[in-house]
Amino acid sequence: MTEQTQARIRLHNFIEDIERSIDTPIDLKGMEVKSIMIGAMGGSAISSNIVVSCCADCAKIPISIIRSPVIPGWVGPDTLTVISTYSGNTDETLEMYKRAKAVKSPIIVITSGGKVEGMAESDGYPILKIPTGYQPRYSSGYMIGYLAAIIAASGYPAFSNNLKSCLDSLRSYRNYMEVQGSLAYLLADKYKDCVPVICTESKFKSIALRWKSQFNENSKTICFDSALSELDDFEKAPWANYKGKKLTLILIAGEDDMADDSLLKRAANNLEKMGFPFDLIAVGGNTREERLFRAWILGDYVTVYMAEHYGIDPEITTVITELKKRIRGEIRVRIIQSASRRRDGQIGA
Amino acid sequence: MKSQVSRNLPEQIEETLQKPVTKIYESTLICIYNFEASNVAADSISSFVYKNTKIQIHTIVDKSVPEWITPSADVIIMSYRGVNRYIESIYSKVKSRGSKIHCITSGGKLREICEKNSDDLYLIPENLTPFEATGYEMGALVNLYESIGATSIKDAMISILPRLKEYRDLIWDSEYAWKLAMRVNGAIPVIYCSGELRAVHKRWKMLLNSIVNKLAFSGEFPEFDHNEIVSWTEDKDSREFIMLIIKSESESELLDKIFDSAIKVLSKYKLDIEVIDIDGTIMERSIKGIILADAVINRLSEVNT
């Protein structure tokens, strides 16, 4: 492995970032929240996924994550909208903000700045600030902590409390991941030069998404995700037929999912019978939160160590920058074209 | 190899819509459990409700019963064969919460418990493969949504049926379907489309997995732009795959531009990409994407016979 990257320093601070944000006082001004919509993309959305997954058993209101500029028709004054964008300039998220505002949904913004900060200041919506200087996906500690605080303020503090109670254990786990020869190092070595396919149960979906995006961005590795139910229903024969060497099937679950009659065990047994090689990563922990967050931390370190092994900077994602510029440039072109056509009388007055 | 898909998906919808719908009440919160191939019908029809009504819909594909499922929620359990391993456990948990239960099935345990408890039951024809029954499931779900407050969905569906038939007639035995079949036969397909067309990439993947026994993967725009695009442009293993990008004009100018820009950026790299254009209203786009998948798999199953 080569020298430590800036990304690794950011990963180290994940737990502390949660601690810095999770007890932030949130004033909902007496609003009775009937549902929550979180508008986010990429790392911000995936941070929301792990929170929502943890809240399924404790929040008595639906919490939805929207990854599209088009927000659902049900969003309105009873819905608390959380707009989460690290840069504050994510085009899709800005459009969600505008659409949520148009239907009079109360909004809370999580950001480091950008256009959304100016918009929220001007509209008088609360802003929860993240420090600048991060790559968006490494600011997940803040995003998770702030979301926990918002959900607690909405009347459901269980997730926040559960997460706080396992932070020390997660810190120890994180420290272990940083020791040479840890599980993260072993897996980074094992998964280099392959195309990982992460398969989980629905309750671990956030982990599949996090691992996939971190493989994609940190180690620049193609990676796919799949659901255990789909593996069981549709994918057994295709995997048995697969003769290539590149795809590596990785099942990730909590240790508590290993009962003999579980879906996980059944899928694993079936794969074994077919003689198809796969990895099963069973993550320990006393609570759902602890297991999910350990799996999250593990994936982050695996992919950063892989990047270090390849000698690439996990923080640099040139093509995304290029694409964003292109999208904004093209939108400007279209607006200019529309304006000139309007001047020429080609569009109705 | 039997294709297991039906050319008559639009006619199945039409036949099911002829059943009268009794308006029950105005629902505000719906949770829909859908399993196996029923997933596709649920996602395609729900896309209309998501965009055009104030009803909140949540889709669940496992046995979890979130705390917010209370007497104010309508719960739809949808499984063609009605034998999914989770059905009894979900049913009993939901029942204990006092939610209203609606079932769409052809039989099995789901029909049995639904009839026993006098729940709202939408029966669809038996003895089909789950993929052949998709049109019936769609029609039943439209009737159900119409009855619980998604007014206008039935008219919207009726209005697109002629265009769906026309598209099917154009595409079913076409050179284009044949060309796509040949394209996906040679590499591992990865199907991308917008989140509103989730049913489409699911259909492609399920059919490739189940009928052709071929691995396939999928993803969604605009999320693709925020992470996956990095590896597609930097990982040499991208050559193992063919990307099918299903593109359609949406209700968001931004989303349309994101598609166009991403395709332009990707085209600069040595990637095997096939862009598929689909037009129409939201439900129409979704069902056309499903018909195209069925037509391609039908051709592919001929090749592999």
C-alpha cells in the first residue's frame, strides 16, 4: 500500500462528524410532521438511505428519499422536506428545493454552502452547515448526524439514541480497520482486479449502495448491487452459468441474519450446491445500527485501500466535474436559444 | 426455450379494465408489497399515481412492516402465484395493525387468506407464467387505484391503449427487436433508465435472468451521474458489458439534459452503448419499455432454442 490519502483522514473522522452534528437543536416551530421527504443525490442520498433503514421500526411517519428533480404529488404543507446537498449546487437537488417550496412544504437544508444556502437564507429556511473542504461522500457523518437530529425533533428520537449508544463501539471498529492486516486490508487485496456484485437483503440496501458507489468513485471500479430476494428468485441459474472470471459475488448481512431458515442462509446454501464461489461477509454488532454502520465503515476502508493500492487518488472524480459543467452549459445554451426564438417570434407570446 | 412472455399485454389490460370499479373512498397512504415478477406491474402503474395524485405510495419487497403502517394506510399485497414465503407473515402483521388490505393474485395462499378474511380481492387468470400475467396485474392495479382515490388513472390507461397496441405491432417481430436481441446476446447487459421507469430495467433484468439464464445488471439516472459514471469511464473491465440506456423525454427539462449530457460524455470512451428512445406519457413510456423488453426476449429465446 502507498502513502495515506486525504480520503483516509476523512474516513477516520466519520464517527466524530456524527458526534458533532447529532445533537444539533432543530426548531420545527410547532409543525406536526406527517411525513418527511429527503431530496438528495449520490452520497447525500445514500447517507439518507442508512438513516431511513434504521428508522423503519421506530418512526411512525413515512420517510422517503427522492433522487429525481420531479418530486411526488403528495409533498405539501404537512410534509417536512429536507434538502441535502454537500456542494449546495447539485442541479437535481436545487430543482427539488424549488418544487417543494412551490407546494409550500417546510424545508430544512443540509449543505456546506453554494446556491442552496443563498436560496434558503433568502426564503428564511433553516440551514444546517457542513464544513467546506470535503468530497461530498466523505461528509456523510454530518449528513447522518443532522438527519438523526431532524427525525428526533419530529418526535422520533430512537434512531439518534441508538446510534449514539454504539458510537464508541464503532470507533473501536474504525480503529481496527486502520491496522495493517485488518479485514478491510484483506478484502481490498482480494477484490482488486475484479467486478464486485454486492448482494444484500432490503434492510442492508443502503450498504449495497454505499459499497457500490465507493467502489465506483474511490477505486474507480465497476460494481453492481443486487437484492437477495432477486438472487433467490431469478439469478441462481445465471450465476451458475457464468463462466467468466471478473464478476465476484459478495453477500453482506448482519450476523443475526444467519439463522438456518433465513433467506440469506438459503441463498448461500443454494450457491454452494451449485458450486459457485461467493464471499459472505456477516457483520457483527448488538443492534441494527451497529451492524449497519460497521458494514458502512468496512466498505469505505476497503475501497480507499484499493485506490491506494492502485496508486490513484480516491477523491478525484474528473468525469463527474466534466459532466456537471456540460449539463449546466447545455442548459444555458437552451435558455439562450429559447430567448432568441422568442425574440424572433417563434414561440407564442 | 419457451419465451414465457405474452404479446397480448395491452389486450390483457383492456380486458381487465372492462370490469366495473366501485369507488370505495379516498386513500392518502398506500403501501404496496409486491413480489417476484409482480414488481414490474406495481412499479409501472404506481409511476402515474406518484406523479399525478396526492396519494403517498411506498413499495416494499421484503417482509418488513414499518411502524407507519397503521389503520390509516391501505396495504396492497400483490403476488401472481400467491405463494411467496413472506405472505403469511406480512398479512398477519398488517392485519394486526388494522390497515385495510387489498390483494391481487391468481391463487395460492394469498387468495386463501384473503377470501377467508373477506378482504378486497382482485383475481387474475391462473395458469400463466408470472411474466405472461403482467398485463392482467396492471389492469387489476389500475382498477384498485381508481377505487381508492387515484381517479383519472383508468381514463389515462384507456387513452394510451391504442398507442400501446400500435407500438407492440410495430416492435414485436421487428428487425429492431432482433438487433437488440443480438446486441445483448454477446455481452453482459447493464440496463439504465430514469427512476420513474424503474419497472423497465427490472423487467429487462428479470427476463434476461429467468428466461435466457443470463446475468444482467441495472441502474438509474440521474443517480448514475453521481457515482457509477466514474468507473465506467476509468475501469478497463467496462469492455465486458453492453450498456442499454433507455431514454425518454420526461416532465423535467433538467432530467432530459442530464441524459443527453451523460450519453455525450460516455460516447467519448470505448464503451459498448445502445441508446433506446421511448416516448409517450409516464405510464405509456413505462409499458412501452416493458413491451420492448418482452419483444427482445421473445426473439432471444428463438435464437437460444
